[in-house]
Amino acid sequence: MSTLPHVLGLRCRECGARYPEAPQYVCDECFGPLEVEYDYDYIRAHVTRERIASGPWNLWRYADLLPVAADKAVGIPSGFTPLLRADRLGRALGLKHLYIKNDTVNPTYSFKDRVVSMAISKAVEFGFDTIGCASTGNLANSVAAHAARAGIRAFVFIPSDLEWAKINASLVYGPTLVAVDGTYDDVNRLCAMLADEYGWAFVNVNVRPYYSEGGKTLGYEVAEQLGWRAPDHVVVPMASGSVLTKITKGLDEFKKLGLIDNRPTRVSGAQAAGCSPIVNAFVQGKSHAEPVKPNTIAKSLAIGSPADAPYALRIFRETGGAAEVATDDEVIEGICLLAETEGIFAETAGGVTIAVLKKLAQSGRIAPDEVTVAYVTGNGLKTSIVLEGRLAEGLHIKPTLRSFEAALSERQERQAA
């Protein structure tokens, strides 16, 4: 039985079997995934727009809809990041009401701080003294930082070919970092075994039901920041597909609770062409994704066997959304387009989102008048290595006016040619 009056326990997403709150993520009956179940009647009677708006300027303003009490939170306060009206990018794409949800400014510079806030708080509540994760980089950074703040041990497991910037951005917090020769899916399987063998809390394994609930706050915040209304269309990057399903859940919960009107939101997903099992399944009209071997510069999205693919595919069908891919070259173009129009430096996952946003707009799958939100989930400083040799070089001059004018003239002549 939960200690929170609005939390009923865990429920299987497949067969509906119910369980008490525990560090458990798989149904004993059908092996389906578990998620947190809430008492919406209780929440409806207690939660108002005013109550939410009076809360802290972070994700804990939504504690009444989350599986952890705000006063039990550990780690680093995260969330309530800017929702920016992207007029210049919108004009370039022919979209009149485009917004960017800028999660590059979270404490460890990605949306993973939201989900880790939930997971580590719940892990401490359950009595764990060691936290771990399987990660493509951003999650390792966040787990290491939150564990340092909470004063517990951290083990972060990553593929050994990860970008050096993301490796250093974990090591600085003092975790035990383990680089594994293999893909993310290999790392994830190892962590599932380690969770059983060592009894540690792995945020995306045995405490995954609580971890994933942090993603709902990306839906809550957008609705609140738009003036308590749902967007008409959202474009979300996909690795496992989890954050897309949770953004949808967050918007649906606000509608169910009467906090926003029951306005439909079309949900579209973006993947890198070198790792696009969910998009492949969407294009082929399948309900499940076939695993692939990742080969993309967008390493934070490089999950070849996405656990939430069936649920993402269902959302596309139910909302009338779409799923599309971006090549590596298009990813770079997306990063640069966002930076040059809106001053936001996104990592490769953000480049995927913007590239797919562009394709959907140009093909008419996003209407010009739709209120559209594109989710940018990580900071470009983490993956700046992909831009080497791709950007225009600066001018190199002597400290004289004549040298500057000569170099500038030469640059302008080359551009004209």
C-alpha cells in the first residue's frame, strides 16, 4: 500500500494485474511492463491550477500527480524549463505558432534530470544505498550528479564508444563508470542481471516505473506554459519511446482532471535513420518494432530494441501523428538551423527533432496554423565533436585594421563566388 493517498500502486500495462509499490518493473503474470497507478478521483478533488501555480519553480510543483512526495525528494531540483516561441525558425519552416521546449538548461543539461529525480528519490525511499543505470550518456551524467547530491553510491554503465564529453560529464561527479564493449542494448541486459545479483537500484530497470513518470512533467509544463491548454501538435525525439508516451500521458492526465480543455494533440516521433526501429514499424504498419543495430551520430537515441515501441506506435495511430527519420547530414543541418534561428545549441537528438520537424512541415503533416511544440532534450556541448569540420571557419588576422578588412573582403568574395 502506498504512503501517498493519490498513488494506488503498480499496474501492468498489458494484462492489468495490480501490485503494491515496490522496486519491481515486470508483471509476474504476463511479463508486461508495470507503471504507477493513480487515484484520479482523489487528485481531482485536491488539485487545481492555483495549487500547481503556487508550487516551486521546478517539476515538484506537480508532486500531487507524481509517485514521490515533494518533501521526500533528493538530488537536484530540475524541470520547469523555458518554452520559447520560435518565430524565426517558424518562418523558415512555414509554421505560424511554433514553440521549442528547451530542456538543454536542466542541471546536467538534458531532460534526464526529470526522470532521475523520480528514480533516485524513490530508490532512497525504498532503502537503497547504491544507484545505477544503463546509459547512452545523458542518463549517466544525471545519475552521477543526483547521486553525488544525495550522498549515495553510483555505478553508471555505458557503451565504450560514447562521446568523450559525456564520459567526462559523468566522471566529474565521482561515480564508478563502467564502459562496456557493446551496444546500449547489451549494456541494458547486463544491468538487468546486475540488479538481481547485487540488489542495487537501477533507475531504468527495477525502479523504471517511477523513473519514467518524470517524463510526464514535460507534458504538464507545456500545457501550463501555453496558458493552460494543450498544443495541437508535438514532435518528440525517440530512443526507447518512453518520453513520448509519458508526454502524452501528462497531457491526457491534465485533460482527465479538467485542468485543460479536452483539445486533441497530434503526437509525432523523430528517430535517427541509423537507428529507427519505431519509425520502420510505423511505415510498415506494424504494432511492434523489429530490433536493429544502431549506426548513427545520434548516440543518445541509439537504442536498437526500444521497450516502449508498441505504446508509441499506438499513440501515433490514436492521435493522427507521424513518425519520421533524419540522416546524419540532416541531423547536423537541424542542429545548425536551430542555433542560427533561435540561439539554442542542441545535441544530436535535438538535431533529429528539428530535421524531422522540417520534414513534417514541408510535407504538410504539420499544418501552418497548428500550435506546435518541438522538444529539444539535450545540450549541444555534449556532442560538439560531430560538428568538427562541418562549420565555417573564423577569420584569422593580424591585429590591424588592414588585416581585418582584407580577410573580410576575401571571405565575402568567396561567398559571392
